[in-house]
Amino acid sequence: MAAMSGLLLRALRAALPAPGALPAVRRLRTAAPRPAFAKELFLGTLRKEEVFPYPEISNEELEEINQFVGPVEKFFSEEVDSKKIDQDAKIPPETLKGLKDLGLFGMQIPEEYGGLGLSNTMYARLGEITSLDGSIAVTLAAHQAIGLKGILIAGSDEQKAKYLPRLASGEHIAAFCLTEPGSGSDAASIQTRATLSEDGKYFILNGSKVWISNGGLANIFTVFARTEVVDKDGQLKDKITAFIVERDFGGVTHGKPEDKLGIRGSNTCEVHFENTKVPIENVIGEVGGGFKVAMNILNSGRFSMGSASAGMIKKLIEMAAEYACTRKQFNKKLSEFGLIQEKFCFMAVKAYVMESMAYLTAGMMDRPGFPDCSVEAAMVKVFSSEGAWACVSEALQVLGGLGYMKDYPYERYLRDSRILLIFEGTNEILRLYIALTGMQHAGKILTDKIKEIKKGNVGLALGEFLSKLRDTMGRRVDYGLVGDRGVVHPSLQESGQKLEENIYYFGTTVRGLLSRFGKTIVDEQLVLKRVADIVINLYAMTAAISRASRSISIGLRNHDHEVLLTNIFCTEAYFKNNYAMAQLQKYADENLDDCIKKAAKQVLEKRAYICSHPLDRTF
């Protein structure tokens, strides 16, 4: 297969062997840790060197991924029957075999273990194609984005050598077992327990997990369970530990597949562990360190939802545009009506921005230095999942009644995409994570500044005073994005200025909130939601501006269209951000949080809609 020849390129470029020598595996790139871009936004700081210019891959990597894209696209267009998968609620064995033969079960497993060893950027590119069938996308993601990821990022060399080769080939399928009947978003409250055996050689695992993707197919499970750990004070404490559990260990059973709204072909079921003996060498990382492993697994994979959602939306645009340009009503094509045109602009903008965010984040993650991109990845997930849901609805609306029929794929896309707002961290939880992580970072920096000022650091105190003085007099914000020496192309200057202004005043808004609420900010969820929405928009604006600047600077085709989409998005986001920041001011008339909470409390106290019926009378 032509695609497979491309897999040799990575080994060839990883080293410069002497003539006739065997190609080496790519060396791991290392460097000093890099500062996190998104967290700095909470301080009103723009680290433009982290996001400008937009990331690029080498010509070799581009050639390699393009060689692989063709066969995968061909397989999905010719061999994947999404309608049948949805109806039968099962992926046929021959389809699974085809996916395994293409290497899609080992996309990010290193070549030394039999995988493709793809970078995050290349993984995102293939995600655009695999997302065209929701059930397949979830099966592949559950296997490698979370199922085996613990072994990949925290496993020992022995664990990797033992498990990764058969996981890479698809001979074994992996599943991630965290969620339980009583613990959803509150992962720390799991009850599954692992007890060390008397001889100290095994953990005895007991408990049940729910909604486990690949649960009925998997041979290998990453399982999280409570274990007793002796802390520094010599006290016994319950802490979560991560385990590699083989189905062949015994005591592993699963329930019947769940009958789901969407992604019906993916296997989702309960998994039960009854006195399952797990060797101590199958602990991932340290005993008691499982919660951190779980969070690292989930944090590392979310970015790919951006490229996957964009791939789906681009396909929807093609299908809906074909209909809109041929269907006539009132002697005009649908494509000539302004309200239909608005829908296509909406979909194009969303696809462009989420794609820009995903590949910017992937590029960051692929850099040396192992940067912490967990906040950026969470922002991509929230923006993309909500954008995908909205775009599918708009595409269906273009077709009207036809879109509602099962003869067309729109209703399936609608059902499949709804899960995106729920799994891999609900968007509500992720908004809190984004806001609180950034606020914590800003709070620490600002607290350190205050301590320095109290110690008598006159320069720092003067700098803070002058900054506030400039704010009261009306400052001109300049982060070096625009102007003669700016990194943003002149055609995007206004968008760049809007971004700079938003970032600066977001920093002052965060400072005001920390001063106002202090540590109690953790309980102000409606405040945190707005904070998260603003910073998601800031990252989205940054990604789109950076990408469009690159496109026009190197002369990519249709770069003027990219500039247009970017300017539309940035203008809309700018005004949304300003309104949200106005709502966050103390005593703001725009802020209805107290009224919202009061109304909700009245409903929830009665557990019902409590208004009198409009036909009721008092006389």
C-alpha cells in the first residue's frame, strides 16, 4: 500500500545513519519546559512567540501524512456503511479488520512498539477522516486516546513492551474504566476497591464501572480503584491507583450493550470486576497516584475533537450546499436567500476557527519541552463540541423536512454529535476547570507581587501605580501584534487590535474578580462560566488570526476567504467578550446572576414548574 511507504519516512529523518545502515527511530525531542500560553491570558499577558507564526510541519511530515490520508479516505468512502452501523448498532468485523490493517489502532503508539508513531498534528489530521463515522471515531478514540494512553504516558518500559505491540495492531482492544454509578464528573468519589493480597504479589479488584466504551470488546482495561496507602505521617489513607487489567485475569464480565441515542455502533456497557487478581507490576505509575494519571490521560486527548468536528462540519457543508444550490423555492435557489446564506457562513466560520484552534494546540503539544496544554485542549473541546452541535442543526435545517428523515445522514450526525458535549469531561466541568486553573495561576502571580511590594520593592509598586493611572486616563493597548513590526498581517489589523484590547481588559477583569471574591471564587460558577467563555474566545481569536496571517503571507489558495472568516469571528467575539466583562463588574446592571439563582431555587425546591396555568382563575 502506498500509505505504508510513507511510514518509513519518519524513521529515515529521525537520524542520519551511515550509508547502508538501518533507519533509526525518531529521537525524543527535549528542551526546557515552556510557559503555558492560555494561563498567561488571565494576567492580561500575550506570549505571542508561542502562537506566532502559526505552527508548520516539515515537507517530509506533510508528504507522509498525505500518503496516508488517501487510503484512509478511500476506505471510509468505499468500505464504511455508516447507515448500517447505526441501524445494527454494531461495527461489522470486516470493517474493524480494515481499520486494523490501516494501522488506525496504533496511530500514536511509537514505531518501536509496532505503531505508526504519529505526532499530535498528524493524529489530528487523520481524526478529520475517522470522524465521518461517529461510532468508528469513538471506538478508535476509546482505544488509544484514553484506553491505552495511561500505558503510553505513565507506564514502565516493561509494561509498554508487554502490551503496546498487540494494542497497536488491534489484536487487543483497550478500554478506560473510571466512571461508576455513583461517580460521574466527581471522579475522586469512585468506590471500586483494590486490596493487596497477603503475600503482597497481587491486588484483588472488586467493583463495577458504567458507560465504558469498548467495554464488551476490550482485552485490556485501564482501571481506577481505591487502595490503602500509608501517608507521610504513617496514617492509612484511601487513594486512587491505576491498573492494567487483562480480561484473562479472570473475574472480568460485562453487561449487554447500552441502547444509545447516537454513536450506536460503538460498544458501551457496564464492566464488572469480581475478585480479579491484578499483579502488582500492573500498577500504572505509583500506588495512590491514579487520580493524576486519569487527569493526564483525559487532558492530553481532548484537542483532537477540534479537527474531528471540523472534518464532520466540512462534509456537512458540502452536502448541504449541493442541496441549497439545486433546490428551488419561489423561483429562486435556496442558496440565494439571505437566511440560508447566513447558515453557511456560520458553519464555515465555526469549522475554520475550531480547526485553527486544534492545529495550533497540536503544534504546541508537538514542540520540545513537553508544554502543559491541558487548558488549551479543554478550550478546543468546549468550543468544538458546541460548534459541531450547532452546525449539524443548521445543516439539517437547510434541508427542512428531508433533513429529518432517516434516508439522509443529517439526523444521524445530529444524534452522534450530542455526546460531544458530555464525554471526556462535560462542558460544564471543563468550563470550571479552564476558569479555575487560569485564576489559580493568576492569583499566585499576583499574590507574589503583593508580597514583593510589601517587602519594599519600590519599582514593582511604581509599575503597578503607573499601570492603574494609564487605565484611568485611557490607555492604548499594544502587544506588538499590529503595526510596522507586528506579527499580524495588515489585512487582519483590526482583528488584532480587538484581540489585544480584549486580552488586556480580561487581565484587569480577572484581577478585580480575585480581589472581590478571593478563595470563594470557586463557588461562583456563573462568574467562572463567563470567565471561561471569554478566554475560550480569546484563544479562538488568536488561533484564527495566526493561521490567517500565515495563509495570506505564504499565498495559500483562498487566503482572502480565511481573512474574511477570521474578521467576522473576531468582531463577533470582541463584542461578546466586552458584554461578558461588563457583566462581571460589581453591581453591573447587565448581571442577572442573583435573579437566575433565585428562580432556579424556587423551581428546584418544588421539583416542578411552579407557575399557575394561564387558564387558572382565582374567582
